[in-house]
Amino acid sequence: MPLTPSQIRYLRGLAHDVKPVVLLGNKGATEAVVKELGQALDIHELVKVKLSGGDKQERQAQIDVLTGGTGAETIHQIGHIVVLFRRNADEPRIALPR
């Protein structure tokens, strides 16, 4: 189910104080990184990722790999930092507004 604009604003506010959990290196978004990100999303639901260097197109390609491999949604992106969200169906930790 897609997030509403008010839910996205709420999640952006929550993500403000969150430190990056996943840091991408020179190899970018590999299968191992996608697996680790999936585990982090299972635990936290809302995760910041610091992308590796490169231009805007390379960063967007990394985001596409991460979201495609984990089923997460992009909440916000500024420069090399992206915020991803995926609801934990078994034990939701974040109560989203309607």
C-alpha cells in the first residue's frame, strides 16, 4: 500500500535524528548490502543509507537496486543520504498516521 503525503512527512520527521545504518563503499549496492539492508529494515523499519560517491545518476541507480532488492520505499533523499521505509508486517514498530 503506497504511503500518503502525511505519512511521508511524518516519517521524514522521525528520520531527522536517525544516524545512517548502512554505508555503501566503492562497490556500491551489492547483494550483500541489499541483504544487510533488508535485515536492518526488518528491525528498524526506517533506515538511513549513506550512498557511495558518484554523480546523481549513479546514486539513483544505487537507490533503485536497494529499493528493488528490499521492497522498501524511498522517503527522502538529500545528496548522498537516502531514507528508506518498509513496514514490518509481523511486528510493526512505527505507528503511521492515517
